[in-house]
Amino acid sequence: MNVRRLIPATAVAGAVTLGLVTLSACGGSSSAADKGTDGKLDVVASFYPMQYLAEQIGGGHVAVQTLTKPGVEPHDLELKPRQIGELADADVLLYLKGIQPAVDEAIAQAGVTHTIDAATLTTLEAHGTESGEGHAHEGEEAHAGEEHAAEESQEGHDHGSEAGNDPHIWLDPVKYAEVAKGVGAAFAKADPDHAADYEKNTAALVKKLGALDTAFETGLKNTATRTFITTHSAFGYLAERYHLDQEGISGMDPESEPSPARIKELQDVAKAEKVTTVFFETLASDKTAKTLAQDTGLKTDVLDPLEGITDASRGDDYIEVMQSNLAALKKALGAK
């Protein structure tokens, strides 16, 4: 995943000492200035997948704000100094370390007792960069992925929470359910008076995610091909869960330019694996995907990494967009 415009730690740390201002709130959420007046637990979520968990689990007992406005590429988020300062007023901070460096640094400075890092609530794994799951074709692609990872390491880019681990855990319904359980327990600890409701809401969400997992498992069980090409290598966990091979055009960075050698490799992959579709996403440029598709005679479609919900999203929430992703994969892979 691309972490392109990093904010120096010294700048963020210095900004924490400045004044306060209302956070960028999602529709219907209270501002931190109203903290305590309605008796609700004030939760600040870093970006959409965390916001969804907070809203589903917290229900009417929480007031949820998100640091990332709809349509903003999460990794590019630049917090205003006064936004950073206001984090300390939250009852709960919910984030996923490794996705947004500016947020990671600001949360570390905030010192909020109930700070939840979703990356600690499940097991993270290292997935490939350009080659997705590390799936190699005649040994060339694995080598290309290693070179790409080495280049990014030299540039100081870290796309995972620890040692290059893949942070896209929310795209695997099973892992997302594990995170949900941890968030539910943390909410109960932060607000014991409503612990029973948080437990009930968590169970309901886990049930929905279980049904989603079953739909993916069943829908992708028998397909004409197991390989899909995508601009953004965000789907490593999903591919592993459902026995697919992800081939990323540009690795974890959806807007980086692939090398000519990588394009040639993907053309060979598409032919050998009977790939029909090149996927792109709604929050990043589709130029590279469309160029590759034109050069190889393939179709294009959207596979949404669900980093934010906008008017362009194929669904109004996590479940609906994931169902649209499943439909797109079934079509592209020739599900039977």
C-alpha cells in the first residue's frame, strides 16, 4: 500500500503541542467539543474500516468520528496540528498501525488510555509486493518482487505494521471478525455499563462477517482461473483465504509506475492463466490498468480495497461493497 507523503516525526510531535479544532467527522457524528454531554463514548477512528467497526459494535452508545474524510486516499492523509491535539480528548482511539504514518505518530503522542491498534487483534502476514502472494512464473516474478521490496526499503517506505507485514486485514472477513471481537472487548472495558450491548453487537457483526466468508468460499470454489490482476496489491489476505493468486501491477502502491519488465510479465501471466480482467480501484488512477488491458485485450473492472466509501463505491457500507467485490471476482474468474 502506498505511503507516499510521509510527515516527519518531529513535525508531527511538534504539532501536538498546538491548539485544538474539531476533527473531520463523518456524517451524523458528534464533535469532540461535545464530549460527555450526551453520555456517549467518544470514539475516533483512523479510516473507514475502523469507523465501520466502531459504528457497528458501538451502536447508540458511541459517537464516532473519523480522521479520514470520504474520498481521501488514507495514506496521503495530512492531519492539521489542531486536529492532532484534539486526539487527547477522545475516550477511545481506534486505528490500524502501518496504514497511515501521520496517524500512527499522532496517536502515539496522544496518550489516550483506551487506544486500540487493530493490527494487534489478529495475526499479520507478509505478502508479496508486485507478485501478490509471491506466485512466481518461471522464477522471474518472485525475483521482481524481491527487487521491488528492496527498492522500497531503500526509499524508507513501510507498507506493513511490522517488518513488511501486509496491513490489509479487513479484506479477509475472517480476520476482520477477529479484529471485531477484540474491538468489542475493548469497548466493554472502556464503557463497562454497556458491556452487554457491545457483546451483543459484536456477535451480530461477527455473524454477518461469517455469512460473507461463506459467500466468498462458495462463490469462488469453482472457477475457470484462480488468478486476478489488480493495480493495488491489497488483496493478499483475501487471495490466500479463498485460494486465489493475486498479481499486482504496482505492488502495494496503486499509483507507482510498473517497470516495462513487469508489464511484460503480466502479459505472459494473463495469457498463461487465462486472465480476463484487470482490476483497478476508485480512489486511485486507473490509467495503468486501462493501458495494460488495452495492450493485452483484457477487460477492466473495479475491485475495491474499501479504504473509504464515496458516491463511486458499489455499495453503501463494508458488507455491500464486499458483496460487489465478490460479484466482480466471480465474473472475472469465470465462476461456475
